[in-house]
Amino acid sequence: MKTDSFALRHLGPRENDLPQMLETIGVDSLEQLIDETIPSDIRLKNTLELEHIMTEYEYANHIRLLGRTNKVYKSYIGLGYHPTIVPPAIQRNIFENPGWYTAYTPYQAEIAQGRLEAILNFQTMVIELTGMEIANASLLDESTAAAEAMALLFDVRTRDQKKSNVCKFFVSEEILPQTLSVLQTRSTPIGVELVIGNHQEFDFSNEFFGAILQYPGKYGQVYDYADFIKKANDNEIKVAVAADILSLVKLTPPGEMGAAVVVGTTQRFGIPMGYGGPHAAYFATKEEYKRSMPGRIIGVSQDADGNRALRMALQTREQHIKREKATSNICTAQVLLSVMAGMFAVYHGPKGLKYIANKVHSTAATLAEALNKLGIYQTNTAFFDTIVVKADAQKVKAIAEKNEVNFYYIDNETISISINETILAHDVNQVIAVFAEAVGKEAFEIEEYVNENNYPDFLDRKTDFLTHEVFNKYHSETSLMRYIKKLERKDLSLNHSMIALGSCTMKLNAAAEMLPLSMPYWNTIHPFAPLDQVKGYTKMLKKLEHQLNVITGFAGTTLQPNSGAQGEYAGLMTIRAYHQSRGDNQRTVCLIPASAHGTNPASAAMAGMKIIVTKTMENGNIDVEDVREKALQYKDELSCLMVTYPSTHGVFESAIREITQIIHDNGGLVYMDGANMNAQVGLTNPATIGADVCHLNLHKTFAIPHGGGGPGVGPICVNEKLVPFLPTNPLVQVGGEKGITAISGAPYGSALVCLISYGYICMLGAEGITNATKYAILNANYMKARLEEHYPILYSGEKGRAAHEMILDCRGFKAKGIEVSDIAKRLMDYGYHAPTVSFPVAGTLMIEPTESEDLGELDRFCDAMISIRKEIDASSVDEPNNVLKNAPHTLHMLTSDSWFLPYSREKAAYPLEYVAENKFWPSVRRVDETYGDRNLICSCAPIEAYM
């Protein structure tokens, strides 16, 4: 046993398991199975050309040494990113804890109550700090949240505004530069015209439907926006405000000024900068806009016994229902980071947050006064944490960098300095010394801090916040640790059992891949730090881009999109830019198979495309003749085809190259959705099947953890013709020479977690990642062989094989009175999270085991499903009081004095022998979905509100 082989640890089945598994499947070898699964004409002929495989120990040394080539300077750059103190109790108990970072999106609420409570805390924090009525479970970053605000305000225009095609959106010139770039990307395709200007000179014309302001401004100036917002509202112009969340501890919240939407980032609430992400953005609005709000909302409902239970609310907003009518393609959040930010507020409480905000403001005021004494005058008339001074920028920069200090240099004579919670007295004295040297004066040290506010008294916050018990109870480390553990125990994660979600690839997130995320040389870097300070990041990110190019067969990659849906959008926008560069502005038709994931049509609509749906045949495959017919019909307008491969039904369609050729013959390009890339790596690739661009879910195929619903990373890989159009950033040179404007705020999106995928590829190498694909296909076909005697398998390839996932058809069980949701809930009693429910076909379960589950776990899951099938057979439509309909069964039910159910407690709680060894208890009974939507509560309201 080669104990230093990472592949040995990553791949679940042992070598001596293979004969049994292959026999069960009915093949002689793993190679035979692969040959019968993947069409021969798209198989790769050569091994992937990747560098030599590293052991875990080699990789740990490599990433440590590479990290040291980054320079960790004291950062005063600001622009929406700040050094922060991550409380060790949160770092160890959440950020570094697989019980939190390996959980899936809380679609199965009964086994996600802990995470749901943590996100509810986050929503409450956002609502109270912003002064708004409703908030979501987080968005990707501040810039994309601002773009979502623009789209929401466009969607909720008055009837007259829509009738008159009012399409102008005012953007204050105080907006962060990266946010402006994302707004530019998002506005044009949907028909919004941006007008950028000085908010003090805005004329409130009826040609505008909305406006966005920055609070404080990009260089720290604090404005009173109350009058602007009142005039805007009087003229039916709805206002969004991008607000620094820490400033809202001291400043009047935008909600109290009449804002319609407030957005921002919670990064400075205990989240490392990580060269740009991941960080949890926030989005808060008025309750009247709840049906248009992007992303997810966690709401309060009740379970079957009437007890309080949490769940994801208002699911009709999800784009899998709205599809091309969706106003947002958001299908995720930044849950792990929002949990951390919410817990930061829990740990510090309102008094602690006031202490931090007062300290930051006082430090900024003290520094401003000190610099004034040097004759370096501060120009912001009101500020919270950022001051602007006049000085020789080049001279200051040289001295500052010699002292390992970064400021932001606005122009040759203007410098901004942003203060954060890590700044101590000796740091302030260092800044004074830098400027003293620059102007040739003697440095001095501060003796006391300035304590009066440097903004008008009428902007001082008057309202209380974080009054709920949860923010005033857990301020010792012991109490916080126990609270976090209490929540963790309510959640089923990968550290408990397999999560066999089709399309979601819940694989091992190896500890060796995760450890570098806590290293200061990686997690404390500002995304706009000078390039000579980020050599480690540059080398790692460029190498990861190269690795992904090799794997996909493409010529270029951008890591900027910070979710899979953002990757879809980025891919479509590069296609759009390519056609426009050739004068083909009329090419706007996007063909999408009926079986596609709901984000596909939503992304295409956001990219300004006209969506034409192509038929799917009875066997689940794309109808080639319908594609041919529609490609010919729209020959002059065809922009692209969006295709998932292997298909959404878990099948390698043999006609894929014919389909892509049809599109190319008619002037279109092919976008491949990479959701199922775990079945391709090393065996085939998007370039070989004829795609021009694909997005990859690094949080699926390349081992970034799902984090309870985020972070995700969705880079796009493109062929040579699309490389020039890759997205840019206004502050750091990235992307193509004809690149589109930004997709996300940071130049490399969520750069910190890219370390995970980099480690995954480095430690597995070409052989390991190819074997990962083979074992994913092996595990899926083994489960298929075991389950197909008990459940109808909906689709399979031409030789009867599944790809890396399969669909169980549960629709026939309605004759027994059993719905697919009953099976999902009953699986909880067996210690398992349900597979993907009712996607891509209603009434089905889509199962994907991944390569990292061993034979014992595969068998336990199959045994559970077979046992449930027997329970289905014993059920009757005339007797709904059965073990499936009552599932899940809680500990409270089992220990209650009364038991009136027509089956034993043992059958309810311990249906198979293995369950008793490691019982996971759902903390609530089945959640009432409709009750929660009818009575929407999305914050920690007083207990009376739940009655």
C-alpha cells in the first residue's frame, strides 16, 4: 500500500473491491465499463499533460513555500476590502470544521436546522443594520449584489414606466470602480442605460427608474442621502444604496432614509480578504419586493407537530421554475461565509460591534489630525474609516512600500487611507512616520485618540440593533463554542454519511487541500495589492488556469466567475462579444434543450438572448433532428447552443459531435454546461465534443466544498477564438485584449478557494484525476446494478450504462400513496441526505455517488433504498398513517410517553442494523412549506411572532 499516494486516500473503493463491483455490474474490467459508457469517437487518445504528482507532504511544503513569495503588507487600500480579525473560535469551529464546510444547500430542511438558524441570524443582522424589512441568505459579492439590485429595480418599475420603456439607471460616480464595471456588464443586455454622474447634480428626470449610491463613497466621504432619496421617491425613482456594513453601526441606516434596496459585503465581519474572496454579500429590500428578490431567503415555518422549524422560503422565485422569465440566475449563496459573518455578530453582540466601529472611526480621526499637523491636509468633510490626503503619491508610495505599507493612490497627488479593526497605535505611528519622511519633517507619536464623530450629528445612528437574545448571550468562547456545536449537531454533512446528489457531486474535500486557506500568506492579501506583492498567487492562479486548459482541451481560462451560474453568464457574454466583434449583432438566438438546468435559460435571458427550446426524445436524449431544424430556421440569428454533457439525465449521448457540428455549420457557437464534468475529466473533454466554451464547477468536480450552499467557483474555459473576450477588471490587468467588463468584483473572483482545486489537481495528477472519473462511473454503475431490480432506472446509455449518475423513477409509487418526497424524508431515518429530488424529471431521484465513497458506504445506501422499497410495497393509498408518510422521526417522538403509530418505534428509528451504530436524529418533523410562505418571517423575531 503506497501510503503517500493522495489518490489512495481520495478514491473510495479499494483495489480488492473491484472484482465484486465489476461482477455485480456485469463487466470483466473497468476499461470495458468505460468503453461501454463513453462513445469511442470522443475518447481522448493521450494522457493529460500535467506536472508530476505530489504527495500530501510535498504539496504542504510546496504551498507553504509558494505562499511565502506573497508579501503581506499592512493594507490601507480599502475599496470594499479590509483586513479583519477572524475570531479563533469561529475559525476553528466553523471555517476549519467539515461539519460546516461539507454540508449541502439546505433543500432538505429537517436535517439542516442548524445551518438554517445560523443563516437566519445573518439575515436578522443585515435587516437590523440596514434598517430594511427583508434580507436574503447572502449573495456572491458586493458588485454582483449591486447588479442584482439594478435588475430588481428594473423589474419592479411602475406599469407606466414599463409602458413608456423607462430604462435609465443613475450610478453615482462615488460607486466602487469594480462595481461600476459589473453594472456595465449586466446593464446592456437587459436594456438598461447607465448614466454616471454626481448625485448632487442629478435632475430626477422621469427618464430614470432607479439609482444607486455608495455609502460612504468610494474614497470615504460620507454624504447625507436623505434628501436625494426623498426626491427620487417623489419622482418614482427607486434608490439602491451600497453600504459598508460596519459603518452602519454608527451611521443612519439607508432604510431609515427611504432606500428601496441596500447591498454590500460582510467581509469585514471576520472574513479573511483572501485576494478577493469568497465573502458573503448582503441584499436587503422592502417586503413588497420579496417575489422579485434574487437568491434564497431562509424563513420560519412549523413542522408536523406545530413546532418552529426553518426552511428556504418562496421557492417560486427560483429560476428552475421561472426559467427564461427569471430576472436573476442566482442559484446559490455564500453560506459558509454568511454563517461566519453572522456568528461574528453573535460573538461580539451590539456592544462589541459598537466598540469595533468606534475604534475604527477614532483611529481614522486620530490619523487625520496627526497628518494635518504635518501639513498633509485631509480633504473628506465627513468620514467613517477612510481619509483622503494631498501629498506626492510617488514619493509616499516608495517610502510606504519600503515600510511594507499599502495605501490607495487615487492620482499623483491624492492618497486614500482606509482604517480597519486590525490597526493599532504603533501602526498609526508608522503611517505618520511614512508621511513625515515624505515631506521632510520629524515624525512624532500619537498620545491619545480623538473621540468625537467626524460626520454631522444628524447622521449619527439613533436606532438600536441586534436586540434579539442570540446576539446578547454567547460572548464567552465557551458559550459560543457550545452554541456552534449545538447547531452543527442538527445538520447532516459529509462527515456523517454520503450525500448522493445527482448534478451536485458531493465528493471528498481533503484536509490537505483545505489547510492552506488558514495560512496568512494566502488569506490576508488584498485583491488590489501591487502585482509584485502577489507572486505566489499569480503563479498558483496561472498554473491552475493552465491545468484547466489541459483538462478541457481549451486555450484560455478566467477564474473570475464566483459561482456556476456566473460562469454560464460569463460564457454567454464572451460568445455575445465574439459575434458583435464580427458585426453579427443580430446573432442573439440561443438554443436550449428542454432538459436543461433552469439556470441555463435564466443566464441566456440575462445575456440578452432570445431562447428557443429544442425537444428531448423519450429516451432523454436531445432530439437531433429538432436541433437541425431550428438551427436552419434561425441560421442568420443563431448565437449558440447550451448543452450539458453528459446529459442532465446522466447519459453520454453518442450524437454529441453531430449536434455541435450542426451549430457550427449554421454560424453558432457551443456552450457546454460543466455541471457533469466529473464524468469527463481525463477520458474526454469539451473541446473534443465540439464545444467552444464551458464553465466548470470547481465546487463539484474540483473538490471545493459546498459549504452549506456556497462558496462556489465557476471559471470558464474557452477556445482560441474566444480568448480575446475573457472578462477584465478596472484595477488589475486580467482578461483578453477585447475583454468584456467584469463578471465579479475581484479580478480572480474567489481566489482563496482556488487553492483547493489547485491542490486537488497537483496531488492527483493526470493519472489520479482520470481514475477519479473512472471510479465515479464505476460507483454509479455499481449502485445502478444493485438498485435496478427494485426501482425503474429512467435513462441509460446505448449499452445500458449510466454516466456518473442515474435517475430512479418513483412516479409509479403514487398508486401506493407514496410521493418522491416521502422517500426523501424517510432516507433521513436511515442516516442519509436524499439524492436530488424531482430534477430533471418530476417524481424522480437522481443519484450520484462520486468517486470518493467506498464500497461499504455504497452498500449501506443501497440497502437503505431497498429497505425503503419494501416499505413502499407494504404501504397502501388507503392507509396514509405509515412509516414513509410520517418520516422523518425525531428523538422527541421516539422518547415520548405516547406512541399511537401502527408500527414499532424500532422500525421508525432503527430500520436497519447499521443505523443504530451511528444514528443521526433529524431535529424537527416534516416542515410545512406552504405555512412558511403564507406567513413569511425571515429574521429572529420575538417568539410571539411565531405563535
